[in-house]
Amino acid sequence: GLGLSEPVLRGLSAEETLSRIRQQGALAIAPHPFDLQGVGLREKAALCDAVETFNALAVDRFSNRRNQIFASRHRLPRVVGSDAHIPEALGSAVNHLQADSLDSVLREIKAGRVRHTTRYQSRQQLVRWAHLRLSQSRPEVEKYISSTYNPPKKRLAKKLLQSFTSTPQAS
């Protein structure tokens, strides 16, 4: 939801979430609806006010293309997102529009009057982000490895995790 005045609870159906966003006069934007992890809205993105058609962190690039085709087919306004999890990735996807207030930003997006500047995050940025994410969540990753993998695969995965997270990454 863009332009929310209060949070919308997690765990609601897509339809209920959209209803609560719109009750606040906000825009419902589908973030990377066809991501490869399968957590996007997929076809339900057609119910939204706009679609994120470029995500700079989409390493597959296929999902961005699918998002663009979907937005065209459903004639939905488009926005882009950096999905920046590290400072140097900020600005890798920028929405350009003429607006001087939140209301005018929402109107311009809804009317589809947004230009975009995009670039994919570099391999170095992706490695740094992965290093940061795995380092910060290492206990959870180790728990997952222990509960999921067979003994040989478990030893290898833990060794690779240890090696990767103990190697400093350039900032």
C-alpha cells in the first residue's frame, strides 16, 4: 500500500488487504508479482492499482519480463523498485513523475504517468547482500540445514556456510 495512514495487518487474504488499503485512500501496488520464489500475487495482481514491473534484485530477469507483459495485458500502471538491502543498491530503479504532494504522486501513478530509470544490481552487490543476509541469519540457516538435509549434504552445507560467512566482503 502506497499512501497508507495506518498499517494493514499481515496474513489477510489479498482481497481483504486490497480493501483495507483502498479504505485509506491509498494505492495497492503488486510488488514483483511473478517472482521465482512464488510469493508474489501472480494473477491476483490484476486486482491492484499498479504493478512493479522491474525489480533490480531479480537475478533471473525472467520475472521482470513476465511482470511487464502482465501489466501490459491488464493495462495496469507500472512502477519499479530497487529492492535495496544494501546502501549501494539504492537508486538502481527510480520512478520519475511530476508531483508535489503525496496525493499528486498517487494520482500520477494511477494515471500511468511514470517514467523509469532501471539497472540490475551488480554481481558484487548481490554477493555483498547475500553475505550480509546469511551472516545475520546464520543460526536460522544452520537450523534449517540440520532439520532438512541428510548427513553428507548437511556437513557440506554447513562447511560452505561457514566458509562464505567468515570471508569478509568488500563494502
